[in-house]
Amino acid sequence: MNSYWLIVSTCLLSTLGLALILYHYLKQHREHQKDAGAELADEELPVMFNSSLNSILENCENCKIVNTAPLTDMEHFFFQRFGSELFLGTHNLAVAGICNFSPSVVKDISVEKMIEICNKSVKILQYRHPMLTAVPVIKDDNKSLIQQEFAKLWKRKLEDETREDIVRRVWEDFFILLPNTLEFKFVENVPVNIKIDETCDVNLEKVTSDKELCQYRVKHELKHNFTYKNNSLHPLWTLSLTPSPFTKGKFILSLAFFHGIMDANAIKQVMTDFSVLMDYFLSEKKDPSAKKEIEKIEANIEAHQWLTPIPISPIEALLKNASLSQPSHSSTGAPADNPRLLTSVTNFFEFLKFLYTTASHNGLRPKVFFPVKKDFPEPCTCDILVRRLGSAETAVIEKMCHEKQITVTSFVHAVCTLAWTLCFGTVEEHSQDYSFTNSITVDLRPCLLPPLKIDSSSVTRNYASSVFGAISFALDKNKSQDSAVLEEIIWKISEDTKKALDRKYFYSTALYQFMGKVMSFIHSTFDMSRKPSHQMVFSNLGKLEPICGKNVTVELSVGGYSSCGSQCGVSNIFYTNSITHELEFAICYLNALSKEDVEKYMDKFIELFQLTCKEYEKKKNEASQTSQ
């Protein structure tokens, strides 16, 4: 009997021992698999998205994380793009201006002095614009999940799949479908890429003026890639100064930002602030009120207390513009960009109606598209062409829009949409319907970025929203040259665009990525080679005012946007030059398109602008003669 229980107890103990050994083995296996997944992910993911950020910060002098904030829906959208060699793609915004220094400054200044002034100015800018210090990272809660998924897919990978293919799949599954995967870490003293070009590397045979040099610099910045693949830490923006080879004492100032941290209007604000601060540091006699505040901020920076909630207003003190110091009363944080779609039955009905309109407009066989090169370049890069509409035509356009209570943005959208159709649409003998659902950038909040307060859980930041403008119109071949018919179509599209922009709260952000996924599915299901023309992009930068100081005057010249919305579309960036009073267009396009086709499109929309102005003047004269 005793031997029986001895055998039973021995078996039980052996089983328990084997179970413990198996448990330990499985635990070690899981840990190994988890570590392997983390290792693989860290090898392929940029430093900001892997687990090595903290270790890199330890090796950077005085760099530390001082705050965290979730990404808004719109900001998250820009981190969903994934290119083959370009991890974040070239989803950049850039602006360039001509810096005129006073003779006394030019005579005494050196490259070393300029770098010192730039660094001082940037430190103040980082206090005023916290997004300049933002580094996007994967949330801690999601890291292990992503790493395990990476390891699982790597274990089951196909023979021809590379590590990058697996990363792409993980990225698309988690980062596109899970909008709360990322967050911003705000890093004190994050290294900034300030570049002073002592020599201009442009071919002077092709560039003959400072304005053309600005265009060249913007084109160069649009191709810049924020990869983070070299285990380096830097913010998602760059600054460069290039001496003009044409005019002594002039520099080209250019700023480039990844679109995930700034919009075009915010960039204008940053450039304004930077120019004014640079003027301040170059001044021998400094404004007393500005000097007091800036010295206080510099003391906080030296004491590593740069997020102390002190009101900052050196810009107002220098520009005498009190409006800049007014705080933003807009919503803040991640929930602010969520459209209020489901708060009422009416809003939900409006949302469903728009989804139906958008789907019916896009269809399955678009009639309008840009011809794409047969040898599609991978990866694509962006190019830019600039056109200007004379001051006389610009004045007439502003007058027409004012009388009809139509925004210039709506009018430009109408003209460019019709120009695209006339250039690349299949216009038949009978009346034919054309539909577009273009992306139009509109401002949802004031262009002001107050300082980040240390006790805040989120960041107040200005951001424009990409809004869908769903429009349709009919055109037949027999009337495609009729001025009156074309003018009527332009104003119809303008009215429809205005209605779309008026309902922007329903149609923003979340819808953008939702419709992108829907259209991507339709295109792949029905074997459509490239996205259709519904992805044209429009952005109005407003008036580019010169920034005037005692030592520095900056004339903003060119703006650009490197994402064209689709691989066969264009970005239409337009603005009014306050000096020449001309309406200027920076047309950004991918090198998958032919330059001749883009020029054809530009010629057509300039022709339509002039046609509309002539028709307006003609009707005014006829009305005047009738009244007499």
C-alpha cells in the first residue's frame, strides 16, 4: 500500500515538475519571441517609432521628455503614409522668402554669427511653438502588441517577403486602423537642423533671380525625407539660409515641415516669429519690453524650466501688434478634430448623405485623369511650377467674389477643376456629367500657437483641416468653347464648393481617411491602375505679407506642398503677393506626371481666369450702357 502511494506521489511530483519545466520553457520561448519581435521591429522602424528613443535621449546633452500629448485625427492621418525608401514619404510643406539685411549687418555678420543667432531664435520659437519640439512615438501600451504581431508575421512570412514588407503590413494594420496608436513626446533641447549654405549649389544658368532661387529652395525642401532611420534624433522640420548669388546682402530663408506637425498658416506664423526674433538679436538697441521678456525666457531655458507657464509676447512688443498675444479659445487636444457626426439624427443624416454623394461622384471609371508616365518612378519625388495672374485680373477676381459672396478659394477650385476637365477629360458630343471630390484645406482655428503649459495634458495647436468638396457639372463638346457656358459652370462649381466648405464640420478628418480606404478598396477590387482625379488638393495661403524689421526684412515668396493627394494629381497652392498684388500659383506634382501636361493644365486655368474676368467686365459695361 505504501509503495502504491509512493508511486502515485512520485508520478504526481514528476508531472508537476514536468509542468513547471514546460511552463518555464514556454515562458522563455514567449520572452524570446517577444524579444525577437522587438529586435526586428527596432531594426526596421524609425527611431521615433521603436523602443530606443529613451536610450538615445540619454546620450544627448540636456535632452529630456517634458510632456506628452495625443495626436489629433488629422495629425495621425499624415503618419499613415508609407513609402518604400521613404518611411514617412515626402509629405512636406515648405515656404521660402528673401531676407534683406541692412548694410551694417551684412558688413559685420559671419556664418558663425548667423548660426548663433539662428540657435537663439529657435530656442525662443520652441517656447512659443511647442510642436517644433514634438517627436512622434508609439504609445507604450501598443508597443508589445505591435512587436508580437511583427514577430508572428515574420515567422509566417512568404518566401519573397522582406523585412520591410512585414513592417509595411504591421504599419497598415495597426497605424491606419488604430487612430490612437501614436503620441507626441515634447523633447527639451531637441537638436534642430539649421543649415547655412555658404555656396549656392544651384545651376545659375537656369536660375536667374532671387525669386527663382526661392522656387528652387522650396523644390529642394519638398524632396527632403524625415526618415529617422539612422538612429538620429531630430524634430520634423528644418531651417536653411542661402546667400543670394545675385544680390549682396540678401539671403533665402526656407522652412520645411512634415505636415504632421504644422499646416501652411502655422508655418507662416513660425517664419514671421523667427524673422522678428532674428531682427531683435541683430539690433544694437533692443526694445526694452521685448528684452525683459526674452531674457526671462532665456533664464528659464538655462535652468531647464522652459515650459514654465509665463506669458510670452516679444512678437507683439516688436511688431506692436497686440492681436498676436490673444490666447486661442478653440478646442484643444485629440478630441478637437473629431467631426461631430453622431450628436444628432440630423447630423448623422447629413453625414450619410455626403457619403452617398461622394461615392456616386467618384464612380468606378473616372473620365478625368492626368496621363501617368509608362515607367512609373519609385519612389516618386515632387516638382513645382509657378504661375502668376496679373494684378488687374486679381483685383477683378476679388471684386467678383465679393459681389457674389464667394470665397477666392471656392472660385479657384472651380476654375482649376474645369481646366483639368477641359485638358484631360473625354468630352463627347452629348452632354456628359463630370464629378470631383477634391481635398480643400480650410482653417478651423486661429493661427496662433500659445506656449505649452507644464500642467496641461494636451497641446493647443493650430491646424487646418482637409475638407472634401464634392461637386458635379455637365459639359458637352459643342459648348466647350462657349465663354458664357464656361463662366456659368465656373460659378455653379463655386457655389457647390461654398456649400461644401460651409458644412466642413461634417466632412473633415475622419471622413478623409475613411473615404481613402473605401476608394482604395474599389480601385484594387476593380483593377484600376491609379487613383482618379478626385484627389486634387487645394490650399489658400492667403496674403504673403513682407515681415519688416530694422535690420531684417523678409519677403515671403513661394510656398509648396509635396503630397499631391494621389499619384496622378496635383497640389494647387495659391496665395496673393501683397507687394505685386498678383495671385500666384505653386503647382506641385509628382515626377510620375509629364511636365508638359502640367504646363498645359496651368495654361488652361490662366486662360479661364482671364475669360471670367473679361465676361465680368463685358457685363458691367453692358449694364452701364443700359442704365445710361
